[in-house]
Amino acid sequence: MYIDVHCHPFDLNKIAPLQEIKASALASAWSIEEFLFNEKLTNLNSFGIHPQLEAVINKDPLSLAVLTQAAPTTQSLKTLEKLAAEKRLAAVGECGFDLFNDEYKATEAWQNEVFAAQLEIALKYDLPIVLHVRRAMHKIFAFAKKLKQCRAVIFHSWQGTPEEGQSLIRRGVNVYFSFGNTILNGHKQQLHCCTLFPADRLLTETDAPYQPSRGKEFSSWDDLPGIVEKIASLRNMNSKELENQLEENFISLHF
């Protein structure tokens, strides 16, 4: 079975209506509407406050985020804790830090606060945490001692360097690195990381529909065989052997 550790079925459904998830998948949500849709398809669900949310609200006060959630951050944290307490979550996230541009950098203080709150919920309910990190790995290392206490730390679409990943492993963080279509698109650093990291620390994802391979309009579970084949070739492994290893890694997360 192919593994998709990060996808958005609610958003994919808007593009290509679906009735099932065609992989062993962890479905991500940031609104209760999204979560409830995903929950009809799978019992492996995550919920979190995306680090871009505050910038989206600042840019467009009448955005979907505001229309669907009163006081988005406060309400989302309450929803996150409620779902965790009700044992309806397999993981917390995606959450983390995004300092990709000035718009996102302007919300750094908010990102610090909301990430710390989500990390505490992950620890309180012994849940893995799914991270979105862009140009902000230094923020992650600032939380390394806390992250070491997490059941598992999953980097969605790993953006760091080989050295940063290996440093997290040496620090004792139970870390997993997820890769998707960016390696098919020739992202050199991610290709290098896929080759170097231990096989038992690798995961695959589609980020469907948001991470298409070159020439496609959106990503979906149909992309997973190509992603697995690419990683296997980088590591001089048989594709089936890698597929089995990825499944073992996914099971080890104890969702």
C-alpha cells in the first residue's frame, strides 16, 4: 500500500470529486468543515493552525478563514483540544513556521505563540506533530527539547538541509522526513536528503492537491508510485522494498 502522510482531501474534492482515499493517508485539516469532510473518508486525521493563517486574515479580513471561524486562532485551538480529547485525531498539524516572505515574517510573533500552544496539545495527548517549515529551521531548533518529547515529529515536504535533518536525529528527536513531487521536479537539496537520510526515517506524501509534478494542474494519489520509484532509484533500492519500508515507517507512528 502506498503511503501519503500529508494530503487535503477536502480541497482535492473541489477539483476532482472523490469517494475514497486511495492510499494509507493522513488527512490534514485547518477548519472544522474540512475536518468533518475528511473524517467521513478516514479515521487518520490531523488538525492544526497553519502558520500562514494570520497573514491570510491580515490580507483579506473577509476571507474564508474569517467567515468560517469566529476569532480563528482562539476557536481553532479550542477545536484542536476538543478533537484531541475526544480521541478523533491521529496527529496535530500541519503547524509550524513560514518566513518565506515579508508578509509571513510580519506574523512571526503570532507564529511563535500559536505553535507553542499546538505543541503543548500534542504533548498533552501524546500525538505526533506534522510540521510545515519554510525558511525557519532555526525556529524548530529553538523547540528541539520539547520536540524530543513528542511521540513523532513529521516534516511535511522537508525543506531543510541534510545537516539539519541529521542534527535532529542526533538530538534524539523521533523525526520523519516526508517527500513528494518536489523530488520529481528536480529539487536538488531534497534529492540529496532522500539519498542520505536513514530509510526508516522516510515518508511520502502528495500534499494533494497543492504539490503537482511539473506539467500537472494538481497532485493526487496517482503520483505516489512515481515518487516511490524516484526515491528507490536514488537509494539503489527495489521499489517494492522501499514501499514496504515506507509502510513500516508509517505503522511505527502508532496512529
